[in-house]
Amino acid sequence: MSAVCLENVSKIYSPRASGWRKLLGHASGSGFQALDNVSLNIEHGEFFGLLGPNGAGKTTLISILAGLAHATAGRATVCGYDVVADYKSARRALGVVPQELVYDPFFTVRETLRIQSGYFGLRKNDDWIDEILFNLGLADKADSNMRALSGGMKRRVLVAQALVHRPPVIVLDEPTAGVDVDLRRTLWEFISRLNRAGHTIMLTTHYLEEAEALCGRIAMLKGGRIVALDTTQALLARVGGVDLEDAFVRIMHQDDPAAAPQPEEIPS
């Protein structure tokens, strides 16, 4: 049983109906295909990278895993739990750090984490909350109101919220976008420690040097399709790139996605 499994997952966003078309129950256009027949397995304990340009389908894939969007076709599971049929179990197994800074301005950092714990039915979770706050450099901000924090500190709180229920699978969607070097270092030290302890990590990032240093395997999305999937070193060797950024550019600039290196699953 894989930590994350997607089987022939597609997602089409239907066009919005308006005016007389809405009255007649019709919408113009055929919709936007965000994911096209994506199959992927991430094994327990992996540090996995999901890369692609803006609009490639990364956030849509994460939204499907988190139950925020439903696949048009195919099936997705987290730790064996179907994200639709067994949503609650799948969601408990998953911690997601979103790309957007979303927070409630009326609570302190500690209150925010206690409320998040409550969403998962956790009481008396303060010892783990204290450990998260310490490891993310938030201990001195525990009683600060969320609206008083800097953007970088708010992002740390998002990471803390994703970890508060001790999920075995952690998804990080651009976690270091727009943050300082100190936070990046603190975050990766903590996340790497969690990975060594057995947590499965899935990372999307535009900082390709991060992905190259941290990820054992990488999938590249283009136009909603996986166009490359291999170990980091095998990807570099296959396309002749001097580093991951070079390999990424070469694959993304191929005119025909089918001409890119064929996805290759690595046995667990």
C-alpha cells in the first residue's frame, strides 16, 4: 500500500454558464483539463518532488488529495483511504501546507493551532504544539495575534497547522515562496527530520535547487500530464542536464510532451 496513489486521475473544470445559457442549462466551451490521466505512486517514507510550470496541474492534484476538488475520472488514495469514499480517514492521514496565506486574524498562534487540533478531534495536544512552535521558531510568537505577524511568520504557522495532527503524509505547496533564508533553513531542517522519522513528504516548489537537494524522486507535470518521473539522479543522467534546473528546462521546452522521457516507476 502506497502512501499516495493516483490511478488514471483526470480533472476537467467545466465552463461557467451565464446569462441565457445558464437559464437553459448550457455552458459554452468544453472546459479546461487541469489533469490528464495521471497515475502516480509515492511510497511511505519518500521525499517526493512534484514540479511543473504555473498551470501545470500541481495545485489541482493536491486539491484532489485533500478533498477540495473531485477528480472527473480516476481514483486517488492516501495511505490506502479513498479520498472520496473515505474522506475523513484520508484527510486525517494528510497534512497540507497551502500556497496561499490563509489565516484567521482574530486568534493568537497558539489558539490557531488548538483550533486546528480540534478539527481532528484532538484534545490536550499542547505538548506537541509546543514542540512544533519550538522547531519552527515560533515559540516567542505563541501568544501573538495572527494579524500582527510578518508574512514569513504566517507561513510558519501554516506549516504548523499542517503538522498539528501528526499526519503520516505531508504535502508542501510552495512552502518557501517569498520567505527569508532563515525560515527556509529552519523549515527544511525540521521537515527533513520528520522525513527521517518516517513521514512521507510531497513537495512542490519553483526553487529547483531545493528539490534537487531534498527529493529522492521527482515527477514533472506539463499541461496536466506527467512527462517525466524518475529518481533525481536518473533524471539528470537521462536528459543530460548539468543540474535539475537544466533538466527541467529541457523537458518543459520539448514541443511534444509525448517526446519527453517516459514515466518510469521505481520499485519500492
